Amino acid sequence: MLGVSVIALVTGTVPAALAQGSTDAAAQEGTAATTPKPTKAERKAERKQARAKKNAELKKLEDAGYQPAQNDPNYPDKLQAAQKKAGIGAPASQ
């Protein structure tokens, strides 16, 4: 590792193979410019949409007879039956 330090000191750069992450700084800047980070409002809208989808699915399961608050020893069987009845997702195979 001392040899790398000497090379870095003499040339002023660290060889790319030994640099952490082994990515070029210019490449990182290029990807940041091409893929903009979603704004706070966009992230909030995505969360709200995901929450609404989850709540709608839970409502369908409850309408199909599933009771999530119930302490049930037959939990997976009743959930899978409600999923089948409501037509939501594929029940897990065992």
C-alpha cells in the first residue's frame, strides 16, 4: 500500500483500480445530470398513491372476510382464502 501512496504523491492521482468505488468522478457527475432526483412533492405523491393502493387492497380483503386484527392460528390460510375470493395477488404456495 506504501507503493500506491508514493504513486499518488508523485502523480497527484490515485489509480482507478485502487480508488474506492472504482468509478470515475466524471461518470458520477454525468449520471447525476441525466437522472434528476425526484422532488419532495413527487416523493410525497408517490407515497400517497402507494398508501391508497395498499388501503384499497386491504379493504377488498376485509370485504372478502379477512380480519387483520384477529389473533388467528390459521392466519395464512384465511388470508389466502380472502385473496382468492377477492382476486388479489397470487396466494403463496406451500
